[in-house]
Amino acid sequence: MSAPVWSVRADWTEPLRNRWTLPGCAVLALALGVRVGWGASLPAFVFLGVLCVLLGAVDVALKRLPDPLTLPSVPIAAALLLIADPSRWTGMLAGAGLLFLVFAVQWFIVPNAIGIGDVKLTLVLGLYLGWLGRTGWVTGLFGMFVLGGLFALGLLVSGRAGRKDQVPYGPFMLAGTLLAVLLHA
């Protein structure tokens, strides 16, 4: 008899039990909270901080971004950001749509370069980047590519990885978004 589907998919929760995950969530949520200040946007950015630590931990450990974390975060982030400032809804939608398009095209053209989980992650990150505005969106996208590229280059130069080795890209997407928040929130 085969294992139930839920037990096969539950393996992504193991990295969340790391002893650094909870303190990491607290530190990043606090840092973002200090950056955005006490106001309507605080819950949205605390949520982003916790989400970044959780997704980063799973992607580094397993090289995947699980749907149970990425997909529900889209409506949660959208609701929190809309409560913070409803006038930014068009920017949020444009940011999410454009970021999704950039990564979906990349995934379609070179399917092994990034995973479909990275493409799904763009929806939530694009909401935040779009909420920050055009400059924040560009900073986030640029940060994602530069940080990921520099890390990959470092691995190649040091001989720790070859050209065909896979590196989880989600942490760099998260870091680029956090960089944009720190610079533009």
C-alpha cells in the first residue's frame, strides 16, 4: 500500500523545525517592522518577514518552494497590503503580473534554469514590489538577479559548483524583495 499523499508532501515541513527558523522569523519581522514603522502596513511587512524566513529555509534545504506556503500567501499579502493602502491596488496587480511574466517567460524558454515554484513565488513578491512603486519594483527585480548571479559566480569561481549544478533561487528572490523594502518602504 502506498503512503498517503499528505505524508509524501509533508517532507517540506522538516526545515521549518530548524532551531534558527523561529528566531529568524522574529528578527526579520522586527527589522521590517522597525523599517516601516507603527502603522497600517506593519502587519503586511511582518507577514513578509516571516514568509521570507520560512520559504528561504525550505528552499535552501530542499530546493523547492512548497505550494502550501506560496499559494495561500498571495491572498493574505494582498489583503494585508490593501488594508494598509487601498489606493495602491493597481500597482500591486501590475507588480505581481509583470514579475510573474518575467519569470514565466524565463521558465518557459529555459525550464531548468528556475523552477515552477519560483514562478509561483513571483505572485506574492510582485504584490509587495508593486505596492512599493516603480522604483521599488525595479530595485527588487535587479536585486534578485544581481544577488543570485553573484552567489552563483562565487560558487563557480571557488569550484564548489559547476555550470550544471542547481542552486535554489528562491532565497535570492526573497532577498531582492527585502532589499527593495528596506530601501523604499
